[in-house]
Amino acid sequence: MNYQELAGRAIAGSHISQAEANDLINTPDSELFALLTAAEKIRRHFKGNKVKLCGIVNAKSGRCSEDCSFCAQSAHHKTDCQVYPLMNKNELVEAAKSAEKNMSATCFSFVTSGKTIHSDPELRTLGSALSTITSETNLNRCVSLGTLNLEQIKQLKQSGLKRLHHNLETAESYFDKMCTTHSYAERLGTIRLAKEAGLDTCSGGIFGLGETPEQWVEFALTLRELNVESVPINILNPIPGTPAAADHHPMPPFEVLKLVATYRFILPSKDIGVFGGREKALGSLQPLMFIAGANVTLVGDYLTTKGQSAEKDLQMISDLGLEIDRAPH
Ligand code: SF4
């Protein structure tokens, strides 16, 4: 396969086809580095040597009514995940400020468990925290609150929200194996409403649940069609007590790298992040995620699992000759 020729086409703005993407995702191991070099060329063209760092806080944890198979916070699964209500405004603001000051985060998201935000007081608390972060930090402001209606999205935008995160999680053809309590269409609807409200959108998912590589491609093509600005890739870190942990086959590091590189070819100009599970899935090959095309990662802890230290991440970025993108959002 001529990876460089395909990279040239992606840089020139021409879409690669589903068949070509399926060939990329099935790259033989012996050609992995040819694939990575070509993906890196695309990343460098659109992103230079800059990377973005996201921070998150699990602002409300546990007791979710939904049954997503991988999730520690679902009330359907027996896990030892923490359960607490929405943090207060000061706690939310402090979490954001600390991520900016101590971890060099450039974007920060409040993430809540549950299908949606159920009460106006919760929305007001989040809005008030967003207003303070807008005036007192340089952070790009993001939230991940589940399904939202247009009115709720507009209210948050007025408080300073820039980006709505809402993962589709997986390909439509695999979704009913991952979740039975809500539909793919519902998730698509929230992303479309965020776009209608004029927000940036961030949507990706979790990989390694049992999907096929062709379903990873199908998923990326949906994200391309939706024109989301940012795509987080999480690799399943199986949580004891969740259905996804019961029959888990870890993704080998080469497979993760092929996934990231193929996403860079399909979504050449978008932000692509490798987030949860990267330490475990990539092991000593972790820095190669940036060569494979990622230009975003998450610093600090994930929602219910620990991440590696921010110092280690910053060192990895600097060792690769990359810089943190501190441009105002
Ligand atoms: S992923 Fe979100 S919606 Fe699904 S169970 Fe977890 S908290 Fe609930």
C-alpha cells in the first residue's frame, strides 16, 4: 500500500474511501512504521508540533440509570466506584484552576454521570462555575453531561461554554451490544443540537469492547460525517464488575497504533486524542501515539481510573520535540 500517496491525498483535502480505510486498519505489522510515518506527516501538516492537553473532573459520580457495558458508574453493574452528588461551584472551579496551573491543561471538562442533567439547580451550578472559569483562566471550557436539549445547551453557552463533549462510544452497528437503555440516535441528536447552538463538539468513544477493526472504520466515518472538531480515543481498561471486563481481550499495542493512524487519515484536520487506557494498552510504546497522529491527550486522572503523572506526560511531550498549544481558544 502506498501510505505516502494516501497521506498526500488526505493533506490535499480529498476523503479516503471506506475500502482504503479498511486496508489501513488491517496494515500488516511489518508495515506499521510506514503507516505511522505517513500519519505523522498528516498530523504535522495540520497541527505542526503542537499538542493540546485536556483535564477533566468527575463532577458527579455513580448511580447512573444506563447500562453501558464498560462503565463503572452504571447502577446496573456491581463495581466499587465512588458515589457522590454534583460538586459545588468552588470545587468545580478549583479543579479547573488546578489542572491549568499544575498540569498545564489547555481545555477542561466537567463530566457528570447519568443519562442527563435532571435539575435546574445543577445546571445553574455548572453555569456559574463556567462563568468563573471563563473570566479567571485561559482554559477552553467543555462539559460532558449526557443527553441535553437545545435550551440547556444554549444556557451553558451563555455561561461561557465553548465545547460540548458527548461520546458516541462506538459504531452504530455495535452500539446495542454496548448499551440497551438508550439509542445511538439519541446520542447523535445531542451532538447535532450542540452544533446547532454554535458550539464546538468533541465525540469519540471506547475501543476494545469486541468490535471489529471494520467497525472502528465505520465509527470514524460517522464522526467525519458529523464534522466533530475533536475525537477522543479511549482503550478499554476493564473495570471488575462490568460486563466488558468479563470476556476482555486486550488490544495489542500495534493494533492501538493502527487505530490512531487510521483515524488521522480519515479525520486529517481534526483534533485526535488518546485518553483513557493509553498507559496500559500502549505500555512502553506510549510516545508513538503522537507519531501515529494524535495531537491531544488527557492529563491527570480519568473518570474512575488513575492516569500517569502530569510530569511524566510533559516529559514525554518534550522528549518528542512537541510543544503544548497554549493559543487562546
Ligand atoms: S457511560 Fe455515561 S451514560 Fe453510560 S453508564 Fe456510564 S455514566 Fe451512564
